[in-house]
Amino acid sequence: MTKLSAAYFALLKHWQTLTGYKYFWPVFLIAGLAFCAAASASEFLDLYLQLILIYVGINIILTVSLNLINGYMGEFSVGHAGFMAVGAYVASLLTVHVFPPGAVNILFPLAILAGGVGAALIGFLVAIPSFKTRGDYLAIVTLAFCMIVKSVLENIDAVGGPRGLLGMEKLTTLPWVFFWTVLSVWVIRNLVYSNFGRGVLSIREDEIASDLMSVNTRQVKIIAFVVSSFFAGIAGGLFAHALQFINPRMFDILKSTDILIMVYLGGIASISGSIIGAVIYTILLEILRPLGIWRMVLMPLMLVLLMIYRPRGIMGLREARLFIPLRDLVTEKLWRQKKKEAPDASA
Amino acid sequence: MTEQRKTFNHSMVYVFQQALNALQLGSIYALIALGYTMVYGILTMINFAHGDLFMIGAFFCFLIAFYLKLSFVPTLLLSMLGVACLGVIIERLAYKPLRKAPRVSAIITALGVGLFLENFTLALSPYPKHIPPLLENTTWTVGSLSLSSLQIIVIVLSLVLMLILDFIVQRTKAGMAMRAISWDKTIVPLMGVPVNKIISLTFAIGTGLGGAAGMMYALAYPVIDPYMGIMVGWKAFISAVVGGIGNIRGAMIGGFILGAVEIMVAAFFPSTYRDFVAFTLLLILLIVRPYGILGKPQPQKV
């Protein structure tokens, strides 16, 4: 026992002194926010680069939130673009029609939040069929939901129907995107490593067994879907106010496919993987832009090759140490040590 | 009285006419759904590139009809053959290395292959193409009901193809091997069944049917573009799931059901509501019968 606690303190020391991780997050957050504010206030990053960074942020939010359902919970949801559409439309309607034009700037976070809440309500509805259906059938439910959202939006003339919605001001700035991205990553990372997160993981490994071990699977599924769709809605709102124009066709199955590709490129059940996947995919698409249409030929080809040689994606089922709580690192370390001392006991 | 009778006759004719349209659309959906369900039955993998192979079938039909100027039957056979070869090549290059990988990476690979096919076709032919008419489209009028020869050919041909498929799967040795592999993947190779060959054969048949469907779709709705496979492919996938995925007869039934629902919705509601009503019905069906119409609930154990 003394050996174990010695290892604990050794690790603690190691953690704080050698890596300096204790200061990593505060430094990163302050520096990031300062960089974003400076970039949007002055012109040292041109607008094109800023837009790319905004897309990177939005894609990180989408990818991390979808990873909660597809990676950590092990379901196969293909309707993420539908939630995004709900968020985009709710937020845009608020800023264009409801809020007084003078105060739009101040009320913008409220609009984004409302978009997230709207998407979360729909996510709650989608969670209900997931009690009974799993796997491919749940994939169909989410797909059908995505198509229904698109079809409904196309049929409501008040939101522009198939023509789409115009008139948003360019309210999505780099600092806001940074704020929402950090918030979504923080919330989902904390959820995943909480007691609730263990429930999510146990549903992926074996739903019936986790039910028998007194995990409230219905509650866990509802919360996971609600949180995931909330952040998809947030991303939708940001997207609408970055592009200043939305129409229902932007949120069809191809958009969902994009998000899926980012999730599986980065790797399932990994926050750092999602971030890497979203960054690589978004930036690579921009770098390859001179190739014209051929970049859209090249990208899927690279994806297929990646899947063949690395079927789990870049970070599949692994996590960068930055995102793992100290508690879990210590537990893992102790477990490894125990295994070294008595290899048969844990096998 | 006569006036009433006339409107009654008129509406009966209308219903019958729409039923024919539903059969036509449904048989196309069913043909594509068969490809999904066969591959799923044998590999438990959803081949999301299947809808795009359907599109490739339509483009092969265009190329053959436009450049080689062949008639209907050789065009059909050649495009089926071409798509089947492409299907087998895709299976060998992209899916075979992933047979032991997690299921999801195979699905993502399939999505990638689908995107590749779409964008490759788009890069080669940037605008929608018009298919030259391969068949003399005569319209017969029976009473006030009009039948087009094209509609009859599409329906009859797909029924024939489905009968042939049913014969292959139920009565031949290869079909027996397919059913055996979908039953148990570990024992069957030990019994001397050439699993790889059978899987390739399944892909060839499934994608060949998809190619035939692509050609018929192109004849019925003669403008083709590289993205036409997405929507039709997803709808065919939905048909396969509605019928119970992995079940061949279920896929046929599912295809006809989805075709009927879509046409009926378009006939009685504004056509923009078509997708909305069709997918809502699908959701209700899946909530009532989560394993599809002919699918069996898998036993769950811990």
C-alpha cells in the first residue's frame, strides 16, 4: 500500500513540475482569447483566414458533440446536420425578426443559446426512439429526422422555404467562436469523465449489462442526445451568422456525412481526436482548393486509405494526456503497476 | 347517377394510374434495396456506396447508348456487367482489408467510396446529361387509363430480375453458400465454402441489380447527374430497413411500400410534402416494429 501511495505522489510531482500542465490551460485560454480578439479587431489576419478559423471552430464543436453519441455511446447517428439546421434557423430568426436591430450585437449570445436550446428539445425527441432501437435502425431514425427537418423547413414559407433565410448580420466573430468551442469541449470532456460518462461508455460496451448494473440507460441516453444536439444547435447558429445566409439544402445528408468523416478521421471516443480530425479536415479542404473539383475526389480517396491502414482513425479510443483528469491518470498508473506485480490477477 | 358514376370511374382510374407509378418507382427502389440487403446479410456491413453505383449504372447506360449506339438489351447487359465489375473491384480494394476492422470503419470507408464516385463523375462530366431514348415509348389507352410501354418494361424487367435472384439464392449451390455465410461466418469456411469468392459474387449480383435499376431510372426520368444516387440510395436503404435488413424478400416488400407511400403522398398532398410524410411514416413504422417488417429481433444476451 505504501508503494502505491508513493507512486501516487511521484506522479503528482511529475505532473506538476515536469510538464507544467497546471498552467497549460489558463495560459492557453488567455492567449487564445487574446489572439482571437486581436485578430478580429485589427487586420493582421485577413478576413479569409479568419473565416477559415471560424469554420475550424464550428467544425470542432460539431465533431466533439457528435463524438459523444457516435464515439462514446457507440450509436450511429447520421442526423447531426438536422440539429445544426434547427439551431441555425432559431438563432437567425431571433436576430433577424425578433430582436431590436440596435441591440442585436449584445443579444447575439442569447440567440445562439436559444438555437442550442431549440436543437436540444428536438434532440430530446430523437432520444426517445433510441430506447428501443439500436444500430442501423437508430441510424435510420436519425436519418429520417434529418430529412424531416429539411423537408419541414422547405415547406414553411415564413422562413423562406427552399430559398433560404437572409439578412443576418455578420455577428460570428473569432472570439465568440473561440468561447463556444472551448465551452463545448470543456462541457463534453467533463461529462465524459464524470460518473455519467461511465454510464455512456458502459452503454457502448454492453447496454443490457449496464442496465443490469443499475445504470439508468434511458436517462443517460436522453442527456447524451440533449447535450450533443444542444452543441450542434450552437454550431448551427454560429454557422448561420458567419455565412449570413442559410437554406435547407445546406443541412442535408452531405453535411452530416462531413461531420461523420471528421469524427472517424480523428477517431472515436477521443476529444483530442475530434479536435485533430476537425482541424485537419477543414484546413486540408482549404489547402487543396486550387485543385478545384479534384480536391473532392482526392479527399474521399485519402479517407479510404486512412481507414484501410488505420481503421480506428488518428486517435481512436486514445486520448491526449491534456484531456485526461489527474484522477484517471493516477488510477491507470496504479493499475499498470498492480498488473506488473501480479500479471495474472488482473487478466 | 351517371355523373356520380363518371367521377367514381375517374377517381378509380386515377388511383390505378398512381398504383402503376408506385409499382414503377417501387421496383426501382426494391432493386437497389436488394443490393444493400444482400451485402448486409453476408458481411453485416452497410455499403453506403451502393446508391452511387446505381448512379454509375445510369452513366454507363448513357455512355453506351450515346457513344456505342447499342440497342436496349445489350446496353442493359453491358451496364449491369460494368457496374458489377466496379462493385467487385471496390469490394476487393476497399472493403476486403477492413473485414476484421471495427464495423464503423467499414461504413466510413463506404461513405468515402461513395463520395469518391460522385465527385469523380462530377469532375469528368460537370453538367446533367440527357439519356437518348433507347426504346420507342408507345402509350396504350385502355378506357381512360393510359399505359406506357416504358412503365410496363420497368416493372416486368425488375420482377424478372427479382425472380432470377430469388432462384439463385434459394435453389443454387452459390445461393446456399450465401445463406450459409450469413448464418454463421466462423464454421462455414471450415466446410470448404470459398468465402471470398462468394462475397465477391454477392457484390457482383447486388451491384449488378443496382446498375440495372440505374439504367431503368435513367430511362424513366431521362436526366442524370452525379448526385442522383444520394437520395435514391438512402431511400432504397430505408426500404431495406423497413423490410428488415438482411432479408431479401423484405427488401423487395420494403421497396414497393416506400414507392407506394411516396407516390400516394405526391398524388394527394402538395408534392413538397412527399419526403416529410414518407419519413414520418417510416419513423412510426420503426417505433412500432423496430426490426422491420420481416426482420427478426436479434436475441440479446449479456
